[in-house]
Amino acid sequence: MFGPSLLWGAEAALVGIAAASVEATGAVMRAFHGDDLRAFEKASARLDRLAAATFTAPMEGYVQRMLWLAAAEGLIPESHAHDPFGPGLAEAERADVLAASS
């Protein structure tokens, strides 16, 4: 919904995923301000896939998923990418989230 929101006139957004996946969000913004509609469509779809993989059941696991993304982008050390209070998530889910970010 981030890309369509820009198309509908949004000038700002409260986007938690941007904090953990700066590159994917930045790609949407760069494409939006450019002149290549297909690049915007592709970047927006990628961010939507990432959001779908991140904000899913169990919903309280989104913190862990965001930490995985932030560590993968080098924003935080891998040793800090653990939510001690969230639900235990399978390692396969980590692979799915990271695959959705590429």
C-alpha cells in the first residue's frame, strides 16, 4: 500500500518497515520521483511482498522479523537481532523474510 498511497497523493507516511528495510523503501521513493513507471511498479511490489512476509501471524513476531531485516542490511549487529519477548519463530521463516526483501 505504500506505493499506491504515494500515487493517491500521500506526502508523508508512518512506515515502520522503512526503519528495517531502508533500501527497499528508498527504491520505491526513488522510482516514484523518477520517470520510469515500471521501476516504480517493481519496487512497490517488492515492498508489498516484504510487508506481507513481515506483518503476518503470529503478528507479535513482526519485531523479530524487523530485527532480521535490520541485521541483514547491516543496520544492527547480528548479535542484537533477537527479540527475547516475542514468539519463537522458525529459522525457515527468517529465510522467507529475507528472500522477500530481495
